[in-house]
Amino acid sequence: MLDPIPPPPTFIINLFRPLANLLSLTTLPLHIHEVFLAFYLYHLINTRVSPYISRKLFPTLYPAFPARVKINWDVHVVSLVQSSVINVLALWVLWFDEERKGMVWQERVWGYTGAGGMIQGLAAGYFLWDLMVTVTNVRVFGWGMLAHAISALIVFSLGFVRLFSASLIIPKAPNILTSTQQRPFVNYYGPTFILYELSSPFLNFHWFFDKVHMTGSRAQLYNGLVLLATFFFCRLVWGTYQSIRVYQDVWAALHQPVGYRYEGGPGNATSLASHQSLTKSADDLMRFTTVQVVPKWLAVTYLGSNIVLNTLNFYWFGKMIEAVRKRFQTPATKEKERRENGAVIAGDQKSPVTMSRQNGRELGLEQTELRRRLA
């Protein structure tokens, strides 16, 4: 499937070609406009659109937020817009890109489609913006979010990677040194892994409910249930399954003989006849590729970043369950837990008892409320 967004002007492609070649990101110039478009759009939403609309919708609430909460609010608005847009585009590519449906493992590792490049370009632009915001506000978002931003940017940038080797020895001509060029790397999995974002709109709404004083409301309860379901199935089930698939594909690529060249056809490297009903041609999908080799450093970098993202997903899921559960506990249950944890000291009814800490904001029970609940 072709990229539905028109390509950048030729002078833009030529302008970024030297830098792309230097960084071994061969097809990045074809999608550089999408990277910059996404980056600028999300920066504009964060700095202009979100503050303007938020003041209009919440004229007394938003201006009263502390600076730390305002930063978080605007970032959540950007996340809500980005996740909604990229989810629609990724699902569209998954449903309508017939070339993807017929790909064998060689094409999933080294193949390329313009639609897949579009998803990776838009995602890379967002995660580049996300990295910039997280680095400049690491005290607000924490080191876990910084690790997520770095790993996500690496994963979605490697789809533009060209691998280069100046000393590949071809088995049939052992005395010949040749250069190889393989592009891209797991472009196929760009739309697949971006579906992690299907849970993000509900996560953002869950956060917004807290800030507009709707904590514990029915709306937050229903949203929380959908959030847990989408997070579990999209990130933990779907994400883990697709991670296993990409591990298998990269493992197969790592164990191909030096000088291996895939010519097309499911399950073989010689015939295109049986494959052309599913794709335009192997040459079209593999047009940026000659000899296919995956160096160990690239496999370790990609799979390592993927493992970081999956680990964070499991960790965050546990935190989400805890957060949602606390919001809908009965007062008696909360008091019992605080007593068991040593949070309430017998006879001490003069100081507020800290309930929890959400994004740096303390929530407490004042003296009169505590007396009423313990009565």
C-alpha cells in the first residue's frame, strides 16, 4: 500500500538525504515531512491549542492549576489527540493493506510499504516530541516515562534503518568484498505495535476525571473498566504475542547464511509465481534491499527496547489496577487498609491522613471527616 500522504518536495528529500545516509536511515527522507508534521502539530497543541481550549472549557479550574499540573494536563491532551489519530490510521492500514496480509518472514523483517512508513513517520514525530518534553520535565514525569520515550523512539525509528557492511564475504566468491544495503528493518511491525495506543484515550480520560473532581464517579468507573480491558488485551495480550512473533522473525534472520538473498515466494527464495497473487511483486516490497543480513547489535537494540516497553506495560497495569480499586473502595475498607498499613495512629485525630499521591498532588482527610468516618 502506498503512503496516502503526498511525498515531500524533491528539494526536501535531497536536503535530508546526506544526513539520512550518515545515520543509515535510508528511507527517512521519504517520510521526513510526516515526522516534522507530527512533531510540530503536537508541539502546537501542547503550547497553544490545549491551554486555549482548556481555559474556555474550564475557566475557573484550569487557571488555578499549579504549574506542574498544567504541564501534565497539556501533555495528556496531546496524548489523547495522538493516540486517537494514530489508532485510526494503524487500523486502516491493518485492514486494507493487502500486501501486509501476504508477507512471509523475510518481508516482515526487510520489506517496505509506504503506508507502514507513514505510520512509523507519524509515530516517530510524536515520540521525538515526547522525548523532548520528558527530558525537559523529567522531575514531573519521572525516569520510567523517560525510558519509555527513548525506547519507543528507537523502536519506531528503526523502520527507516539501512544496515551497511563494507566487508561482507559472499560464499561463492570468498575473495570479493562487497557492500550491502538492507532497508528497512521490521517496517511491517510499525502499525502492529502502535496499537498499544488503543488504551491511551481511556487512560487520559481517567486522569482528567481526577482533575475535574469526578473521582469515584460512574463515568470514571465505566471508563476505568474499559481502560483495564483495552490495556490488558492490547498491550499485554496482543503486545506480548506480537513481540514473540517479531522475536521469531529476527531469530530466523540472524541465522541466515552470509550472502543470503530472498527472491520471493512464500517459503522459498526462487519463485514469485505463487506469491504475486498477494503482493505486487517481491521486488516492490524489497526494493530497498539487496543482501539481507541482521547484525547482532541491531537485533539487541530493537528487541531490548521492546522488552523495556513490555516490562513497563506489565508494571503499569498493576499500578492501574491498584489506582482504579482505591477510587471505588468504601470508606470502611479504606480505613481498614490504612490501619493495617500503620497509616492511622490511635488517638491521633489532629493531623490529616494521607490517602495517596497522584502526580505529585496530596489528597488528605481532614480532622472532622476522619472523626465522622471513625464514629
